[in-house]
Amino acid sequence: MPNTTVIVGSAEGLHARPAGIIAEAAEKYDTDIEISFDGEEADAASAMLIMALGAEKGAEVTVSGDDAAAVAEIAALIEQDLDAG
């Protein structure tokens, strides 16, 4: 199962706006993508579950799933400052 560990780039962490962007991207894949932080896992297609992780800027999270392209896309989004713009 492909996985990668990345650092949260959004200034306010994985709160509503970044979580919504990530979940929307994850929904287009026909596979499960998980985000793990501090011993907890969240379905990347659920903004509520992503927010519940409580990952702040600079936190190290792991993205995993069966589709390497999906994992790479979600990981890249997490690394960006999705609050900018």
C-alpha cells in the first residue's frame, strides 16, 4: 500500500477550508485514501474527519491508499498552504 509522510503547510492547519479542498480531491478517486496523525486515521474524502484529526501547521501526517497517484495528489495538497489565495 503506497504511503507518504508530509508536513501540513496550511497556516491554520487542516481546518475547514483545506479539509474541504482535500476531501473534494479525494472524492474523485474510486479508492480509499487515509490520512493518519497522532495515532488517528481519517478518510480523506471526509472534511469533517480530516478536521477532527486536529493537525496544525507543521504537523507530520501520513497519507496512504491503494492508488499511488491518489496518495501523491492528496499528500501534495496537504503540503500546500491552502489558506493562501
